[in-house]
Amino acid sequence: MSIDSSKLSEVLPHRERFPHTRLSAVTRRFFAQVSRTVSWVWIALIAVIVLNVTMRYLFGEGRIEFEEIQWHLYAIGFLVGIATCMDSDDHVRVDVFHERMSLRTQAWVELYGLLLLFFPFVISVLSFSLPFVSYSFAIAEVSDAPGGLPFRWVIKSFLSLSMLLLIVGGISRLSRVTSYLFGMPAHRSDPGDSDAD
């Protein structure tokens, strides 16, 4: 069954309006696995918070290690989470103008946004983060706080990892937008591909 592309925005959720490509099908499976793995970070974060609060208020003993591991876990969840949201198109949008545009106009905005804003920003952050992590590793950086965590480069490396994952998600998104705009072959096994007929 073929769906009129002008009606596609009414039928499909926003993340499914552009056809999937072979690349986006692969990255979707990859990011689904990454999401399942990293989602355990939130359970660990809750456990650390509960343990820290219990020790502080019941036993009067706060630990700086627990304070630091909390923001480390939060940073890991957030940094990896933004990359998975990019691939699945679940990130926050300002829809005041976007939702009033036709699907084709949305695709052009997406294309130029990726090429002129997203990729330059992410590549810039990646290029600055690599020396940042490398220096931290070279000096075996540890926390400034007494009793704080060692291996500060590990948490800093998640900034670079996140940017790499964002690039992968952005390329996947770019493949879907160009498939819609320029009629490149869609990957037929995913939902939302019938608009390419």
C-alpha cells in the first residue's frame, strides 16, 4: 500500500516520516543495543544516591567518592543518551515552526541543519576533546578532592565517545533525509518506507 507523502506527517510519528536506509537500519540496531547497555547506568546511579543519602543521614558519614561517582554516572548516561536520541530522532525540538512546515520543507531544514550546524559543531567538540582526554591520561589525572576518584581520563573520554556516536547518528539521519529528498533506495523492512513508492 502506498501512502501519499503529503499525508505522511499525519500517519506516522515524526521519527518515522523519512524512509530508512540500509545504513539507518544498521545504526538503529546498534544504538538499540547501546541504549539497553547504558540504561543500567541509571539503576547504578539511583543505587549510589540511595547509598550515599543513607550513609550521610543515618550514619553521619558522607563519602566524596559517592558524590563524584554520581556525576560520573549521570555524565555517561547523558552523553551516550544524546547520541541514541539523535539516531532515533527522539531529541527535543522546538516545534513552533517545524510542525507547520510541509514534510519536504522539514527535510530541507534537517539537511541544512545537519550539514551547516550539527556536523561542524560536533566535529569541533571532538577535535577539542581528544587533546583534553589525552592530557588527562598522560598526567594520570585524579580528582582534586581528598579521597576523590582516580583515572579522571575515563570519564573525560566519554565526551569524545559521545561525539563519535553523535557523528554516526548524524550520518544515519542524513542518509534518511537524502533518501527522502533525492529518491535514494529505501530499506524496505522498516516501517515508514512505503512513502518512497
